[in-house]
Amino acid sequence: MHNKIDHFAIGADTLDQGVADMKTKLGVTVPRGGKHDAMSTHNCVMQSGNESFFELIAIDPDAPADPGRTRWFTLDDPATQERLAARPRALCWVVGTDDLDGIIAASPVDLGEVVLFTRGERSWRLTVPKDGHLPMGGLLPAFIEWSPGPHPSTGQQDLGVTLDAVQLTHPNPDELTGILRALQVDHLAQVSKGDAALSFALNTPKGLVVVD
């Protein structure tokens, strides 16, 4: 089984808010990406090194208000919406795997249903809880398995921002590490003791920046 960080998501109240905030924090303007019709969301994306990408995501005001299911990454949660209204926040990290079914079978926690998405000639399978929650509040990753072909990041802009580390804090770090180990992703994140929180350390034109 080959698992690696595929991308990581930072939520915003609107993409304009997110782009402006990231311009201040990171020193770059994150380019517009695409739309997720099944979720009524849209994004901005850029490369983040090692065939991974940075995603800035928000509810799409031009899409149907009710996509027919709860949006991913807790974007329908009033508490998340209140937090994002203040500023963009780290929401979720996503691990790419070549054996999604094996991950699901071995997981000690419920990662959600596996949903098939398509865009153009590419498709991907992603773990998405039906109620839109994030496993352990985003401390556990979502898992994605792409159809054959180049990683999507290869077609995105490289603006000099790379992921240095996924940082996780938890009141019981040994418990969290044990779950990550069972999922075979404990080597992909730094775990320390503290209140439950997710953040991304990024190498940027402005130096090392942490987005939480």
C-alpha cells in the first residue's frame, strides 16, 4: 500500500476572502480552480510540492443552495461557517492511496462512505461522511484514490509554496498516533500534545508560515 499526502484544504467564507488572506499570509495569489457540482463548492488550487496541492475551498454562491447532500469538510456546519467568517481556517488533509478499499477495511474508525467524483476524463474515489463531519474534527485525513493518469497537481501553477508538515495536536497524542498507525499514515503528520487542532506548516516566499 502506497500512501502519501495528496492535498490539504483550507476553508474560506468566500474565495475572494480566502485569496486575499492567503496573499497576505503567503505572499502569493492562489489561482482559481474548478467547481464541485455534487457539493456546490468551488476552489482555488496550486502545487505544494511532491505531487500534492494546496486547496482553498468555499461554498459556491452560484451553485444550487442545496446540493442534495451535506457538503464536505463541515462547510454546512454553523460553527464552521462562523469560524470561516472571521478568517480562513485549516479544515482537512487528504491522503492519496492505491488501496482505498484496504484502508476502509483496516480503519478502526468510520471514515464515511466512498463517493465517486468525475471531472472531464478523470475520476476519483473519496471518503466522505454522509453528515459532512470530519473524522476526529479533521485530525484524521480523508482518503482519495485517483483514476490512472498524471496527478492533478502537475497541471497547476507552482508559486513557490510547499507543504513542510501537517501538524496535529491532541490531548492524548498516543491515542491519535495509534489510529494514524492503523491507517498507515502516521509518517505523514507531526503529532503533539494539546487541544485538538489541525494546522499546516508551509514554506513560502515569506518564509515558514503556519495556517491553522
